[in-house]
Amino acid sequence: MKLNTLKHCGIIISLLLTIVLTSLPARADLGEPDVSTMFTLRNTYGWALAFGWSTSNPCPTVGINWGGVTCQNGRVVAIAVSCGANKLTTPFPTAEINSLTGLNTFRFQSCYISPGRPAAEFSLFDQKTNLTRINLNAAIIGDQDINGNFSEIFPNGVSPARFPNLVEFSFSATGISGQISDGIFAYSDSIIIRLNVNRFTGTLPATGNSSKNILLHGNALEGVIPNWLVNATGTVRVRYNKFDVVNTPAGNLDNLDPGWRDTQTVPPTNVQVVSGGTGSAILTWTPITYQAHGGYYEILSSQTPGGPYTSRGTTAATGGKTANGLTVTGLQAAELFRRPHFHTGSYK
């Protein structure tokens, strides 16, 4: 009786396995249109050496996919690669990446050292609104150089309305400049935003979501930090910018990024000017709190309000950031001074 029962169980298990296996979709080699595009990336743009891509099918029926490549339903859906020591000298393959219409994840890191690539080559991402992850980070500062403004890559901006599925937006240490799209700050807490160690300028928008993870450190952003970020609850970094530490109110940001107020490149305070004799003046001030990573003050003057200004000397050789004054000469009558202009070194 037990033997017959076991036989029946074996038959039932065999039938179940047959049903399960026959119900799974058959896996096939990656075909057109994506396979030709992938081989163009491999053969024409030097991606074979950079990423170790072989001559086999990118997503074979049997075997291992090309490194960093994921396929579903006959389409490439993800490319996640890093160049390591083998950097690229070819242009970014704008047309080829754009033709991968099933792509939802694109991570392409540390591939272009100086002089890098023009930002306009990456403008295809402005139209790939189905992407969930965009990551062009540099693993090491200086090995992913993109020259140009953020608006050249995303002329229509980045916002939940345009990129509704976005969960990662990373451009760390790429050297991108210009104003950050305000819409980025409207995403919910499900998104990771990394825009740190670039050349971004301008101010932050008055409204935004306070619970997201956002890295903005190492830019040249300025102005009063808005309340939504002052009261943030996610992971936030704003140090090494030019934010107004005097008029930005205290809030949770001071706990999330302690010391951010001490690492801003801001004008010195208590600036005083007295005559030093004919054609000269003595300027004094209170040095800024941010003393690390080198830097100096520069004195500029003009005979007309608003400039043009002429440099009258720096503290580069007389104390740098710690200097609290400078005597300038060669002045004309009724010369006007700008507040001492501050240059900071690279904290990188």
C-alpha cells in the first residue's frame, strides 16, 4: 500500500513539474532590434574592452549575459557598467542608447576622464522618460567628466510629471554646471538624488519634498536654504556650498548635516576701510568660519558703482583664509570697494 502511494505521489510530482516547466516562457537569445545595437556598442565604441563584453550573444539562451546587461522579453532593460582602468575615448553613443526603447535602468560610471564629453551628447535622456534609474556617477573624482550645463542634458527639466517612475537620479562628481531643475525636488521620499561634487550654481526652489534622500554638497549653490530642506527628514548633505548661514533658520538640517554652516564659502563680516595714506587703504574683516582646504581673500575696487572692478591684491601669501586684513595701494580718488571676494580651495 505504501509503495503504491509513493508511486502515485511520484506521478503527481512529475505532472506538477511538467506543468510548471511548460508554463514558463521559453528563454531565447537576444534578437533584433537590440542585438545589433549592443554589438555596435561593443565593436564601434570600445565597450568590449571597457566592460569585458565577449563575442557571444548579450543575453544568451544558455550561458551568462554580458556584464551589467539585463534582458526581458527580448529587449535590453538595463545596462549597469563601470569602466575601471579602461577609460573611453569615443563619443557617448547617443543614437544607440536612444534606440534601446525597453531600457529602464542606465548606470554608466567612471568612463570619461578630462577633457571628458560635451553635456549635449547625453541629451537623449531628456526623452527617455520611462527610465527608473539614471546614474552617471564617478567612482573617483575626475574619472567621469561631463562638460556643460544641466539644461543641455535635460532642456525640458526633470520632474515627477515627466519622469514618473524615477527612483534614482545620480550625477555625482561629473563636473556638470548650471542651475538644477526645480522639479527634481518635488519627488517623494522614494527617490535617491545625488548631485554632489559638481559645479551647480543658483538657489533652491521655495517648495519641495522634505523626506527624500538628497546630496548637494560640493557645489556653488547659494542663498537662504528653504524651509522644506531646513526641516528635512531624509539623508541630506549641503556642506561645501555658498549658502547663507546667517539668514537660514535652524532646523533638522543642522542634525542631519552637522557642521554644514561652518563649511560655506561666504563673504567675511565686519568689513572696515580706513585710509592708509595717499593712494592706499587698509581693509580689515572677520575671517569666515570655513578655514579648511585652502583659499584666500581678494580685494576688488572700482571708480563706478557696479564695476568694472580691478583686483587690488589677495591674501594668498599673507595668511590665506585666516587673514583678517590687507593694505592696498595704487588707488584713485573716490575708489569704491567690493566686499572682499573669497576664493576657496578644493575640498575634494
